[in-house]
Amino acid sequence: MTRGRVSGFTLWIFGLLRQRKQDNSWSGFLKSLGPSFVKFGQSLATRPDLIGEAAAHELAQLQDRMPAFDSRLARATVEAELGQPIESLFSEFNLLPVAAASIAQVHFAVTLNGEAVAVKILRPGIRRELDRDLRFFKNAARLVERLRPSLKRLKLPAAVLVLTESVRVELDLRLEAAAASELGENFKGDVGFKVPRVYWELTAERVATFERVSGIRVDDQAALMAAGIEPRTVMTNAAEAFFNQVFRDGFFHADLHPGNLFVGEKGQIIAVDFGIMGRVDRRSRIFLADMLVGFLSGNYRQVAEVHFAAGYIPPDQSLENFALACRAIGEPLLDKNLGEISLGRLLGQLFRVTEQFAMETQPQLLLLQKTMIIAEGVGRILDPNINMWSLAEPLIIDWMKRNRGLEARLTDTALALRRFIELLPDQLESLREGIKLHPDTVRLLAQELRRG
């Protein structure tokens, strides 16, 4: 990047900062800049190590709401994507949207079979706009690394790449529909958590059709009370559903703000909007479980050891010093009631010590941490005296027994051995081919054997 470009970029940043002073919040500021910056703000909410815990908390509340686009364009998009006049697709189609966000808006409709559905439609021109802004974020991240090499450990280009991949998923509504389908399959038969059905015959790249669901917003306490629904029941269902998504399935809804969560009869949780999903592999789940158990039991050396074992902390760092830093984070928790403890904030504080110990950013855990904070915020709205994670304690204990006990370790060893055996023929064949191609290897090997 030339000096002129750097100067231009710097002036642009200062212009944004001056504009920021005129806004009351980062949320309002980012919304004023457009859809890409809303997504960028939501992504920054996962980086308390970069922007500070207060700003991360504010951005975690950033809800993706924008003015609706012209309903005639919405109709044209549906007809172009599904290849038929709208009257041939739906018996009713409400041109007035019920929700509008930065990337898409939602219209209620009725299928030809009389089934009530919600139709999600991409904003016209949004792909071009996002591509332009994402290129800017990519260049900005590279510039920051060039100007401040000490910030390379934050992996800013990688963070932008994660954001780019997430946005590209949202730009193809078939992928969002597939995510909803997978999540629904994971919770098939679960009475406490519901995922709307996907209508694949009415779904394409820029249009997705889901079962229309009804319920009370999870943060509408007055309506829940009027319906006779106990907050504890709602919290139990929410905690169990989130725990199962993260630990049982490793696939979780990563945008759990109140606008995406509704409560059905008997306290059932109903989720919508599956554009932002997260995955946690089994190795990360084991790490997370061991780390949280270490914190909550006051075993800070265990917390440090699992970080080193996972390779998150470089081996040249001091395990004892890192354990001491973990104690400084965890010790204040021991004097608090369970209802006051936020596991999401615990993770956030842990990530803030990363610079001192050169711990590399773990994007999957940062996304999970942001989601945990949002989920805990919803729980505190329902009942500030109850910790939602304590309600999932039976599931946690059962999962730990099955995944951290002797039987689980033997199973892991058996699976590793089986993979080795499965790969062995290919390795032997490669060795044989290598020897055939390099006859000198055979002669050298024979000489060494004779010397032995």
C-alpha cells in the first residue's frame, strides 16, 4: 500500500471517529454506516481482547434492524428466484414485511396447501455492497498488522476471513435453510426446543421459506406472566437447549438475541434466523469443559494445564505464571452466588490476558463467548436470581461422565488405533513405492542392517 493510500485511509478513519462523537453509542454509529458495518460490529463483539469488555458488551447487544426495502422488489426477487408468478407459489403473500435486517427482510405468506409460512428475501444489491466493504476490512486488517507488528497475534486478517465466510453464508439463503434443517434434526423429538421446518420447494439462493411460528418474545415478561408461563421453565429449556447445541452436537445458534427467540406453550423455546451459526469440534469441547471445571472448582493449575495441552499457550511460556493469572480471574468468583457468575464474562476476562502469554486467538471460542453473554443476558431478564447454567447441571454432569471418564478415554484411544490401522495399508504401500523408486535406499538399508 502506498504512502498516499495510507494517508487517505488514515483521513477516512479520523472522519469516522469524528462522526462517532456525534452518536450516543457504537451501535448507532455502526448502523449509520450501513449493513456491512453492522455485521462488523457484531463480529467485534467477540473480541473483548481487542476493543475492551465494555465496548464488546455494547456491541453484543447490537440487533440487526434496518428500514425495509420496496415490497415490489421483494415480489420481483421471489418470482425471479422461484421461476413462477407469486400467485402460482402462494395463495396469500403479504407485501408488508414483518421484519427487516441488514441483509434480508421477512414477509408472511400462505402456501397453496394453506400452510402459514415466513418468506425471507435478500436485499437487492446487498452482495455487491458487502463485497466492497469486506475488501476494505481486509485491507484495513493488513494495514494494522503492518503498522503494529505486535498485533499479529490477534490474527486480524483471519478474523476478517471468518466474518467474510459468515456473511457469505448469509448471502445464500439455501445455506441458512440447511443450517436450520441440521439444527432441527439435532433436536427432533425435543419438547423444549423447536426449529421451524424448511420448505425446500420454496427456497433458492435469495429466497428461503420457513414454517411460520408464533410465540411470545423471550424478553416480554408481562406477556409470559399473563400466559401463565414460569420464567424458570423457560430458562431451563433455554439452558438445556444451548448446552446440547454446544456440547452434545457442537453446532449452535450464534445469534441468540431476544428478537430471535420466542416462547411457545408450556415454555418451549422457538428459535428463528439461522444465518449465524457456530461449530465447536470435540477437541475444543473437551478443552472448554475441563477449563470451566477447573475455574469453578478453584483448580487453576488444571486451567493452565489444559491451555498448554491444547497448544493454545506456547510451550515457552510459564505454566506457573499463567496459573497465577487464571487465579486472579477466578478467585473473585468464589465469593459470589451462583446467580451472579457469568461464564461468558469469565471467558472474556480470560481472553484479555492473551497478550501477556502470547495465546493465539481461537475464533470458535470467541464466537461461543459472545453467544454465552447474550444468552446469559436473556436469562437475567427472565430471572436475575437464577444462573441459567446451573439449570443444566444434570446434563453437564452426565456429559462429563461420558466424555471425560475412563470409558470415554478408552473409546478415544480405540478410535485413534482404528484410524491408524485403517491408514496403515496406504502408508505401507507408499513406503513400498518409495523403495521401488529409490533403489539406493534398499542398498543403504542393507548396509546398516549388516553393521547392526
